[in-house]
Amino acid sequence: MHKAIIFDLGKVLVRFDFGIAYRKLESICPYQADEIPKRLVATDLVTRLETGLIEPRDFVEQASQLLDLKVGYEEFCQIFSCIFTDILIPEGMLEALARRYRLILLSNTNALHFHLLQEKYGQLLRHFHRRVLSHEVHAMKPHPDIYRAAVDAAGCRADECFYTDDILKFVDAARAFGIDAVQFESCPQIERELRARGISW
């Protein structure tokens, strides 16, 4: 019997597109939109931000230097966090699940993005009993430590948790940890997966 439902955030609860931010940055820096992520990936800046190993202001300063940007902290944060768009899981479903099960949010994210998410999608996030965020637990999926933190937050055994994520390797890592996990494709598909397991809302 399942006692906890664990949701990924990006492209499960809320759709996002990094291209939106890259195109905005392109207009104020000397690099093309498709070159910006390559320059960031060549460093460990984003990984350090998403594991909480660098403070947001230090990240913004170093990223701005890397991209030859002349913008203030607030403007950078607005551009960096403008990637989130439409809601994929209706609030009513989350609210109903939270009445019956322990509802856990499990996400690779960072303090800059999550601050905006709380402002823009607080009505969704308020239904989660616990949030396991990579920048707070200092571990990113698919590392076992973040799944361990999620199971601890759920307060039950791993095999009593249901988890969905849009990225297959993160699903596979959750399964290796003993969690019942499926790859997210759509809300109707996840509804079918939940019903097949006797999970109601």
C-alpha cells in the first residue's frame, strides 16, 4: 500500500523552457542564445548553485562575468527565472492527494528559481507536506542521497512511495533505491498510473 506520493517539479508540476532565459540574455550579452548554456556547462557554476555550494549573489556575479553581462542582481534573477510557464498538474488533484497521502516535492532546483516558483505557483506548492530540494540537501538526482532524503521526508518505506519524474535516468535511480517510480508523460497518464495502484484522490 502506498503511503506517500512524490512529485518532481519541472516539467511535471510546471512546464519550463531554459530557452526563454537564453534568448533574453542574448539581447544583453555578446553571445548567441545557443552558446550561453555551453559556456555555463563548461563550468561548475550551475551544479554548485543547485547543490547549495555557492550563494546566489556569488553565482550571479560569476555568471555575469562569464557572459560579459552588465546587469544588476535583481534584473539577472528575473531573466534567469523567467523559464516557468504553464501548470501541468491541477491544484485540485494535489489538494485531494494531500488529504489521503503524504505529499512530497523532490526537485533539482536552486534558490533563485525556487524563490520565483513560490511567488508564482504558491497555490500548488502549499499542498506539499515536505519539500526536498537539491540546493537544501546538497545532493542532486540521480545521487542516492536525495532519494534517501525524500523517503525520510515521506516517513515510510521506499516501496510505500510512488514517484514520477520526466527524466528516465532519475526514475531509474529512484527504482534502484526501492521506490515505485514511473516516467511522467502527461497528467492523464499519471492519473492512470495512480489508479492502477489503487491510489485515489
